[in-house]
Amino acid sequence: MGDNYRYIGKPTPRSDAAGIVTGAVLYFDDLKFQNLLHGKVLRSPHAHALVKRIDKSKAEALPGVKAVLTWEDIPDWKGGTPRTLRVLDKKVRYMGDAVALVAATSETIAEEALDLIDVEYEVLPAVFDLDSALKPDAPLVYDEFPGNIIPGGTIIYGPNCLKGVVRGDVDKGFAEADVITEGTFGYENIPNALPAESVGAVALWEEPNRVTVWGTSQAPYMDKVTLFHVFNRQVEIRTIGNHVGGSFGTKIMCWQVQAYAVLLSRATGRPVKVMFTKEEHMAAFTLRVGSRIHARVGMKKDGTLTAIQGTWYVDTGYYSFTTQAQVAVGSGELMIMAQCPNWDLKNIVVATNRNASGSTRGFGGQELKCSFIPLLCLAMQKAGLDPFDVLKKNYVKPGGGYYWRDGQWYQYRGIDYSTAMDKGAEKFGWKKKWKGWLTPTAVNGSKRIGIGVGVHGNADVGEDAAEAYVQLGYNGTATIFLCVAEHGTGQKSNYAKMAAEVLQIPLERISMTPADSLVTPFEFGPVGSRGTYAIGSAVINAAEDGKRKLFEFAAPKLGVHPEDLETADGIVFVKGHPEKTLKWRALGNDRTILGYGRFEPDFTLCNCMMSFVEVEVDTETGKVTLLRVVLATDVGQIIDPLGLEGQLNGCIGSAGIDSAIFEETILNPASGHILNANMIDYKWRTFSELPTIEHVVLETPIPTHRFHAVGVGEVATSPGPSAVLMAVSNAVGTWLYEYPVTPQRVLRALGKVGNAKRGDTK
Amino acid sequence: MKANKAKRGTRSVPQRNVGFTVNGEYHQLNVGREVGEIAPSDTLAWTLRETLGLTGTKISCDSGACGCCTVIMDGNAVLSCKVLTIECQGKTITTIEGLKDPKTGALDPLQRAFIDHTAFQCGYCTPGMIMTAKALLNENPHPTEGEVKEALSGNFCRCISHYQVIEAVMAATDEGK
């Protein structure tokens, strides 16, 4: 590489490490507030109903209760995309929908007050899945959305937001195809990313129109933007982030819990805290979107794709906030992995009477690919092709391109990831293990081994604007002003490394402001894989700007031009004349140097992750055991090796690979009640069942980043689930199409049990 | 959090108190409903966090499924969300805040190993992981990797730091040899 870095790429302890291992780090729920009230939410027992009457008098009379709010008591505040969903409404749309809010002097009293609110409902017929929601005479979740179809597009992606992929001539493409396959495939088990920390907010209202919100989101500045619109652009909002106990994309969906706290604080004049219980977290917060495609794919004998045509159905539950954005990004991501000249891929976002789906790591792309790759598998089988070869061949390469979320065509100017894929295949032993479609790699008595592969990449590495300040201190220190709440990726520590590298000062001399929208400039938040390239570049630019201003100050004093200067360890020196120096101390303690950095969105790059999986299927019990995962990627330049290792290992959790093996949210199909909204019935992987995970991480420099790096954290999960489906199908010798591959589904595929279904998707 | 929704009655609760030691400090708390007192429904996790201000112990599921709230009580790793504080008379409890050397402030070797291996991502499950592992190492200073996995099998981590946690615990074990 030729770059000899002081911190970049070196294993350095996280800056918050000591605080984390001693319990000193403060997460949202650890904060203390004077005079705090506790808020609770009365939730609907019906999946779809009109609220005919609410009697809150008994609740209000309970000592300690300070406010009880219903839809009649609140301003016409609405969220969602389009902005249609009232914070409290006279209609409830899923089992668990908010009916009333209570603030009281303790959580216990607030809970008691919930029991004293008397609500009369007029129960309405409900729709719980795509099929029932799309029937011609289906009950409407919203009067505004005929046919339960939510309009496409999201304003934040601009007027031409990608709503579908139309390109070339699909008829011509199919005519050129050697094989054509068609079918309906879904990823509809709506798994939960389920961070350990639940979601919550404290709000402190100040009359007439100011509010401060503390919360669990990793993107406090975007919360400020979201709430500004929810509150009809009439409230001045300050948002403050804290350490976040995991998000996996979900916690940018905190606007509702924040709005509850704000309404209750506005009603009481006191700070009010609303913290969701784990049951609320699992039954009334973000799930993955339900995804199903009906599509046709055409392919030549050599694996060249000729046409993709069909419709992507996206079940968003009772409302959408980010779903249209996920559709836009997901569609673009499919183009990245499936370079094809002819497209007609429509999509429909559908509302149903269940808890809402929304932003989750993989952000549409994981969901779409988990539906699309099984269809592609049929084509590859028909053509007798090895899936590794086909996935590698069709992944975007320099000179290729894709539509991205704003509806524009982008010519890809990144690297060719084929080398990383080849190295991954070599590490995994793919060529040796691959025995052909629906053929196990090995059979040991009742146990069969199968392998699968998947790929994913995202052009979100450079998405959205980022801003940062870097302030230089006269005693050789620097402070980063940045609105990012550390949510587990370690990126805040990485920004310190980047600034330390630019300024050549020891890492411990870098500090960072809290994520406070009153203090920092705009930052979209660490979502997708934008942390390294987008946010990192803003911090780097701010540090460079600060350094430039420092040199402008020092140059006349040293009798040289600013471009003749360099700095290290708080000392400015003249290049080639290390004896001519000026300490940063010369700035004096009455001067501030503030660098400003901005990153403008750049969609011409993407990252890449290829997952190889090996499973063992017990044909007696139907149990699927994940034996081994090999992840192959190229990050340009590793920033923090141990942090990267953790992020890549994350491929199995947070509704990732395990969403193909045992994770699912199970809805009672008659009532819409979530049957497993607790951490015993919702399955998660324990220490006792860890597969072997190996990483192949290449470092081919990305020229447009100061340290040549792109982020890959988000995408570690995404190629895995479809690879598992492929591996299990190969192991048992017959296709399995439904996620997750429970023992029952495996045994059914083997013809060992009948067709009795338990909460199965259709 | 409260273990059960307490019924608010007018009947006065007979005055009594509960005494226990947390991180070497003895606490005697009255049973009652005032601030600083223990309600019969208070879990140990609640008391540690809300009454004693020891917020290093985390609550995640609050129903005994995830291990985030693990503390050491009389030598054993226990789920503090499943222990009622009024049952803690005479108990000796160590929380994550109590692992440092009280005199020197030096971190426990296990804490140091977690730092060295970046054995956390979001860090929310980390106090529970460390306390579970600490109880194991107190009992069995040289566990096998299998024994470490077994001991930690009730600890939920969603970021998947398991692999680095195992490395950290094994490293702390080696250090003790």
C-alpha cells in the first residue's frame, strides 16, 4: 500500500472501552433527571378497530397521575411516509397500537392508570398478510390508501426517488435467454433485529414551542429533522444522543416513542420518560419488512443475465416510515448484484394490520435478495451453472452501473470485487465442495452436508451529507464536534483515529462532543455502511481544514508559506527543515481554530460481501446446524482490525443469517397477536451453538477516501440467509423456499411429515 | 423495573428492613414506598440501578432470559431481574462497578482482557458477560473453551461479540496461570 500509518489499521482500544467494561458508560436508561415523570402507553387489544369512546376519569383521579392523553387531546401531529399516521388516532391499526398515554410519578402508578382507562372499540375486520390485504374488497388500513397500497417514493430521496427498475427491453431480453424461470418467492418471517437495549426517550418541553429530547437513537440529528416535520414545523427541537445498546438500523425509527414523551412533557411541564418494555420493543417496534416477489428471470447458458421482470411486494405492517426508501435502495442493490441490460421490476408497498416493519440492517436489499436469489437458483440449476461463478460474473464491475435511490443512473467507479470473491471461495474450498444442484457435499448416515453462497453490496457507502467540526487546542489537542451516538460499530473511536492521523497527534489527545444537535453541525447518522466513507470523510475534511488554518497562522511566524508546513505531536515544522518549529502552544489560550468538514453524497462506489455457508441437516430430526461461514470482502483499508472482526461476526445475529435458520416473528393468523414477543420464545443463538466464522478481508485502496477505506459493517448479514436456503436445499436434495428452515419445513420437504402448517407464510 | 404490578393498598406495611453488602459496602434499606426504600416488588436489578445508582448493571428483557443483568451473589452468577431485593438479607453482591481493585483502582484482568480483545460492540450485554465469566473463573480458574461457552450460554449478545468474548475470557484465564 505504501501508506505507513500511525493509527489507521492498527489495533487500538476503543476510546469508550474502559467505560464499557466498568459499567461507567451511560446509556439512555442510565441517565438521571430532576423531577422526572414516567410515561406509559395504553395499547390496543384489537388489530383493527375504531375508538368509539374513552373514559379516562378514573385514571386521572389516581394519585400520582399527572396527565392522560388520548387522540382528542393532542395536536394533529403525524408521521410516516407519506405523513399520514397520527401520533394517537381514533383508529387503531394493529394489536398494540397506541390508544392513550399516561404520565405519572412512578412507572407503577402509570401502569395502574392504564388499567383504569375505559375504552370502547368498534372492532373492524383486519388484514394480516399480503394476500388478504390485496384482495379486491379487503378492509382498508387507511382510508387514504385504496387497495392498502401505500404510494411509492420518499421525499428525502428527491422527486425522482427510485420506485422501480425499468431499463432496456425485457421482451428482447427473454428472447435472447437460453433459460427462463418464473415463480413466487418470499422472505416473510418478519424477524426482529432485537438489540439488547430497548427504545425510549425523555422529553423536556419549554413553552411556548421548544423541546429537548434524549433518546436511544444513533442518529440524533435526523431525529430532530423527523420530529420537526411530525410537529408540523412549529416546534424548535434539540436532540441528544447517548451510548446506544445496539440498533442494527432499527433505532432511526424512534420518532413515535419520542413523540409520546414530548406530548406528555408538553402536558405536564415536567421531563417525562417513556421506555418500552421488552415486550413493547418486540411487538410495537420495528420488524424487518415482509418481502415477496413474483418474477421471471432470463439467462444465457454462460450465466449472463438477459432480463428480469416482475413485481416486488413489500409488506410494511401498519405504517411506513422508511419502507419506500428501502424499496429504492433495495432495488438499486439488486442491480449491483445482478448486472442485466433489461429490467422491468415494479414494486408495491402494502399496509397490513400488524406491527410496523421498517429500517433494519440490510435495508430492503437483504429482503429483496432473499426473495430473488431462490428464483435465480432455479435458472442456474436449469443452465447447470455453479452459483459462485454466476454471482461473481453478474456483480457490478468498473464500467458497469446501476440506478440508485434518487432515480439517477450511476456509472460504477469502484474496484472489481472478483478477487475478494475468488479468495473467499478458495478459503471455503468451494470448488472442491460443490457437487452440483440439490446434491449434498457429504452424507454421514442421517446427516447431510450442504453448501450455499450469496452476495450483496450497497452503494450507500457514500450516501447522505455529513458535517463535522474539528477544533484544535493550543496544548496540542483536538475536539471533534459530531452528531453520532456510538451504537456499537466503534466508529466514534475510528473518527478519533482518522483525526489523529491527519493531525499527527496522539489518539488520547482527541476528544469528542456528545451527540447534541445544539452543539454539532448536521449529521445524517451512522446508517447503512456510510460511517467510514461519508462520516469519516467529513471528520477528515474538518481536521484538514483545521490543520490548514493552523498553518496559515504559523506560516508568517516561521517566514514560510503554509504549504511548506507539516505538523506532528503539537508542533508545526517546516518541511525539510525540522529545526524550524512552532508549537501549537503559540496559538495562545485565547484563540480557537475551528475546522469545518463536509461530505457530499457520492453514489458511484459500492461495497461487497460474499457469504459462503456450510450446513449440516439431520434428516431424522430436521434440525439445521450452521457449521461454517466464510465472509469475503474488500474494505480498501482496514481502520480498526478488531472492530471489523466484530462487525463481520455480526453476520449471524440481528435478523441476519439466523433469520434463515430459526428466527421469526410469529403472528396468530386469526387475531394478529404476536405469539413470541419475548426473548424465550423468540429464538436467538447462544454461545453453545457458534459456527466457525472466517473472514477474507482484502485491502485494495479506494482512491477517493483519504485513507482509501469503505465501510462494510451493515452488509455482513445480507448475503447469508439466501445462502442458507441454498445450502439446506442442496443438503436434502429438494428445494426449500421458506424462511426459516425449521425442522418441520425440512421434514416436510423430505416427505416425512404432512402439510399441517403452524403460522406458515402462504 | 417491577417484578409484579403491586396493588396499592391503604393497609400499612409493617416496618422492616433488609441489609446486604454491595461491592464491599453495607446497605440497610427500609421496606416501604418512599424514595430510597424497597418496595416488596422491587427486583435486585431495580434496586441496584434506581435506589443505589449502580447503573452498570443493565436491564434488557427484565424476565430472566438474556443475562444482561447478571451480578455475583454469594459467589454465584445470578440474574438480578429475577431476585427480589427483600430476599437479599445478609447477601454479598458484586456488580460490574465492584470488579476494580478498591484500593488501587486497577481493572480486573478480565476487564483488561475485554478491552484488549475489543470483546464488545454496543457494550450493553458486556457487564452481564463479565460478571458471568467472573463467577466462572472464581469457581474454575482454568476452564476449557467449552466450559466458558457453557457458562455464558444464557448471555444474549446481538452484535455477535461471542468469539471475542471467548478469546478474552480464555486470555484472562491464561493470565491467571
